[in-house]
Amino acid sequence: MVQKENLFDQFPPVTTKEWMDRINTDLKGADFNEKLVWKTNEGFEVQPFYRMEDVENLMYINTLPGQFPYIRGTKIKNNNWLIRQNIEVNNYSEANRKALTILTKGIDSLGFIIADPESVNEKNFDFLLERIFLGGIEINFLSNGKAKEIIDLIINYVKKSYSDPNEIRGAIEVDPLSRLMVNGTLCIPPEQGFDYLASVVKASESLPHFRTININASNFTNAGADIVQELAFGISMGSEYLSQLTERGISADVAASKIRFSFGTGSNYFPEIAKLRAARFLWSVVTNGFHPDHGENIKMEMHCITSEWNKTMYDPYVNMLRTQSEAMSAILGGTDSLTVEPFDIVFRHPDEFSERIARNQQLILKEEAYFDKVADPSAGSYYIENLTNLIAENAWKLFLEIEDQGGFLTCLKTGLIQKKLSESASQRKSDIAAGKEILLGTNRFPDLDEKAPSEIDLTRVFKSPVVGSDLQVEPIKIFRGSEEYERLRSGADKGTKM
């Protein structure tokens, strides 16, 4: 009988001190921190290597997928996610035809962006949803108004089509706090906005898996926030919604079950993975503090969308590489659904080619790279586990600072949120100008002979700041890191200043 031999016994253990002694010898007097320690935008000092001893004392390191506090995700058997594509709805019949077409091309989550809320009525929704099997996909709606009417129309359509309400998944993406933050004003006072939101939540109770609140944390990303700020501000918004809804007689269970988070995903590959793991952890702590009756409702439902902040008009095909990296981070971080934006969306209306590429980027990861097969594949990585802990700890400190100041809405009114975003954005602009933060094709390796792409929509390229005399709060500024470079280059192309 062959005796098994443990091959690891042939290699004596190496201590951390021995590793450091060898590294310092190889550095030949150079400073370890300057040469090998990575200082992130968030101020973290990330070490060049981590060992088992660095994770032994981390909280919840031995939990399994599906277990509280959900650092390792809410999925147990796999890492499947929904592939989402948005459709702008100007003509309801045309939007329906496009939806039916892309559903045959790998999409299983539809997002309908209603251009004109006044067009919302039963006839148009019958056109929009015709021949779409609601029980087989996720369906989402974004409209600047008429949320309650849309809920009523969906419930009515479910009845007419004899669909099972328990199988209807999706959301109507209502987010008055984000609208106030981005536009500087709401059409009604915030308190009335929360009253309306509560009525929308109550109206949707017959659809248990249909969300009515979408916390658009990607706005923070696209305003120049770092990972910690996006996470802390997003969680604070969620806490504000829970507080406002429970004050209006809605149970913590129902309120939590109606909230979805939408995070922007940037190009910092490993930190973005860790961010989503930390997000689930922090949200489970916050919702648990509202004492829900059912643990299922404290699980975060998470959508991710590739960031616009780092996308460029010049050398635009590099955007495909950026979105691919971002998609991988979002999926490995455990997102429930994902939108990969077409590479040209920041400077023109996407065409059929760019939309097809965006779909296929996710299909390749699912059907060829098998990213959907393993739940929480990053678990146990000493590096990612430490990043998760660092992000969670620092985001929690910022979250508590906001709570101590009265919560998200109060801090929005006093300007604390805007101040922190402005400071972060200014620092990132400075880093781009100095080459510390790299945008390939813009501040590193630009092709100065390249001309701007054709069919440019300047309203997409250069977003105008929000101004007005009726502003309720100072609006945040959504922008891209390459805008100032592109303004100069496009002005030179045309011989004028933009």
C-alpha cells in the first residue's frame, strides 16, 4: 500500500520577519513604503503582501455565503447575475419590439426609461409589455414622475395576463433624495416626497419581489467620490429612507424589502470587489438596527452599472477595456444585476454595434469564463479580505459622522455631503492633471493626431451645471475625469474654445 506523503512538510514555514528581511535586502536601502506600499484615493496604505495572520482576527471571516452579515453574498449555490439593458421609451410599440429582440440575445433584465411621464397610461403599457413573459425576466422602470400610476398599471397588467405576482421581479426606480441632490430641487417639499414614496411602497405590497426605491449611489461615483464615500453616502441614504418610511407606519420588513442599491463600478479592480462585499455587511448592520421580523429582508439587493466618470471621448475603444474590468469586479463582488454601458454612451446615442458589444461583454463572462459558477470566489484572499475590512471600517466611520450630524437629508441641506464630494473631486482632478491618476489616451499616451468621433452630442460630453433661483439644496456636479482635456482638444479641433 502506497503511503501518502504531505508535500508541504518538505517546505518549512517562513515567518513575516523573514519575508521582510529578504524584501529589504532586495530593495538595497530603498524605502519600503515608498517603493511597495500602495496609497489609494481613500488614504489606505495597501501592503504588497498579506498572510494568514492578517485575516485571523477579522470579523465574520468564517461565515459562509448566504449567512449574516452577507459579506460573502446572498447566493449559496452559484454566482448568477441578471444581464440588464436599458431602453429609452419614446414610442411604446418600438420599445416593445426592441425589448423582444434583445431578450433573444441574452438579456434577462429590462430597464425602460420613460421619456415623457405624461405618456404613462394603460394603452401604452399594454403596447410596451405585449408578449413579454413577466415571470421569466426582471423588468425595471425609470420615470421622472407617475411612479404610483406605473405600479397600478403593472399590477393591472399582471392580473390581465394571469401572471403570478410572486414571480414578478424588478423595480420602479424612485429616488427623491438623489433627484434632490442632483437637481438641487424637488417639485414638492422633501417631506411630501417621503409621503408619496410611502404611498408607492404601500401600493406595491401585492408584488413582494418588486422594489420601489432605487438608491442611485452611482451618482456619487460620477461626482468624483472615492469608494468609501460612495458606500457611506449610499448606506446613509438607505438609512434615511428606512427611518422616513417606518415613521409613516410602514414596517421595517416591508421598507427594507422595497429598497435596491445601484452602485457605480470603477476601474480599481480589487477595491471594487471589496466595496460590494463591504456594502452588504454594512447594510445588514443598519437594517438589523431597525429590528425587522424576518432576516431575509436585511439582505441587500444590489445592481451595478459601469462608471461614466473614467470614460473618454477620445480613444473611445479603450472604454471597452474599462467596462470589461468593471464588469468583472461587479460580478466577483456578488452583484445581483449588472448594466454594462456601451463604450460610446458618454459622447453620442449608442448604436446597435455598441449595444451588442456591451451585451456580449457580460455573456462572455457568463457563458465562456463561467463567472456565474462559484459563489464569492474572492473569499479567503488575504488581500481582498483586508480590503473589505478597511473599506467597511472607514465607510462606517463616515456613515456615523453623517448620522451624528442629523442624517443624510440634514447633511444635504447643510452642504456637508456636497463639501466632501467637492473635496474628493478636486483632489482627483488634481491627480489626473499631475498624472497620478491615469486615464489612458487622455493624460497618458494620447494620440494628438486623433480627431473627435463623429456624431457627437455635446450635452452628453459636457454636462451643464444646475443653476436656478428655486434651488432647495446645492446640487452636486456630475462630470467625467477627462472633461477638461477633451474641452481643450475639441476646441483645438474646431479652432474655437468650447
